[in-house]
Amino acid sequence: MSNESLTSEESLAVNGKSFHWARRFLGARMGSDAARLYAFCRVLDDMADGDIENGPARLRVIRDDLAAGRPGNDPALQVFLPLMAEKHFPAEVLVALIDGLLEDQAELVALADEATLLRYAYRVAGTVGLLMCDVLDCDDPAARAHAIDLGIAMQLTNIARDVLEDAAMGRRYIPGDWVGGAAPADIRNAALTPGSGLHNDVTAAIARLLDMAETFYASGAQGYRYLPLRAHLSIAIAARVYRQIGVQLGATGCAWHRGRQVTGKSTKLRCSLVALAGLGSRLGAPARRHDRQLHLALRGLPYVA
């Protein structure tokens, strides 16, 4: 069954288990709006991957309609437009998201360097952080940089987790200059030869991704104070649960050739309790200025100072 035929709540439950777990802490209205945003983003992603009939062509039409400020005729966009109008989602952020998804349509995806990686992560995930600001009634401009960073952190975790699966699809998101320009096919072959030079290079690159993710998670967490209390708890839980994937991967020595890491219910509960204990960070310490060095590679993208 196509994700386009699912309700927003069904899509979240099926496709976003970490976020579905955290959604229950948001309350009815915000939770519903977050699920609607997630469902639309999932449909866009499926279009990009060709999992929906005429998906890539439809996605380009949606992009052009959003860029031109037109309502268009695509049924997925028509379903989303009421939420977009209600929450005042910036069209340029949605266009940037789609541009990132369209990058994955190349026959061979092979990111060149760290700057390219960060710009890609901004487009496919930092943008979602920006959109979530509007869903969560967070209108302080200072929050947006941290929202971008949390999205980037999660995407870096995702890339670290899925190196082998992505290579099987002809995609290498690890910067080429970290792994000697290895092609996805080379990475697939290296998975069969633990201890080889390229296998070790990929392992080191994954460790580097996880270290970079930690920096962006820390910056993202600095933005929780701008959220309403329940939203703070929910987003902190989502971040903790997703970050745990990287923690578990790191604990294996970044054994990327063994398959992807998952988190069970007991782990999600433990992460939730840690996030709950962190609510005290809202009190006392003053807000910290965002580290602009984190966004040097993102200059020119929406809401990047």
C-alpha cells in the first residue's frame, strides 16, 4: 500500500517509529499537525524514490508550484495546503526540501566533501526542523538556527546507520574526500572484507559522522528552551531516541557491515526518562548564542544567517 493512501497518523506509525513514540507527548492539536507534516514529507520522499507512480515528475511539478506560489493540481499538495496556510510554512523552505530530495534522483549519488554533506542534510532534514518551529508555535527567530541543527544531527545519524543500504542503491553520502572517492559499489564490496583498507576508511568515516552529529545535537538541544513545555519534552525525546541509533552503532565499533541499528520499546522508554530529567535545563542558565561556525557551509540557504 502506498504511503499516499495512509492517513497522517497511520503514516507516522508505520514509517516513523521514533517520532511516533515522541508524538504522544505533544498533545492532540500539535501532535496531529506534526503527523500531517510528517505524512506530507514522507509522500514527497516516496515520490523522489519512485515508490509512487510518476513520483519524480509529480515532485518537480509540486516544486514549481510552490516556488511560483500556485496551488497547483497535485492531490498530495492539495491535501497539504490547508496546513501550510494555517501554519504559514515558508514556501522557500519546502522548495529547499524538495531540492534535496531531487538530488537523490541522480543515477549515482556521491557527495564530494563535508560542505556538500551539510548542505544536503540541511535540505532534507534541517528544513523539517524549520517547519516544525511553526507546528510547535515557536516564533522566536533565535530558535530557527537550533532547529536546523537538530534536523542536520538526525540526518547525520541516518546516514551513518544506512551506509550499506545506501551503497546498494548507488548512493554514498559519506564525503568522498573521507574515503578516497570510493564509489558506492566499492563500499558494498568492502562490507565483505572487514579489515581491508576501504572497510577501515568507511568505519572511520562513520565515527566521524557520529562525532559531527553530536555537535549538532548539542546545538539543537540549546533550542528546546524556546518551545512550549510539552513540545520541549516531545522533541527532546525524539532527539534522544534517534541519537541512540548512533550511540548503539558507535558501541559496536561502527560495525556498519552488520546491518542497521534499531531501538526497542525499553530503549525508547529509557531515552524518554532522560529527556524528562532534562526539562530542568529550561531554568536558570541563560540562552546561549548560536555558534555561527556550524552554518558556514549553509550560507545562502533559507533562514541561515
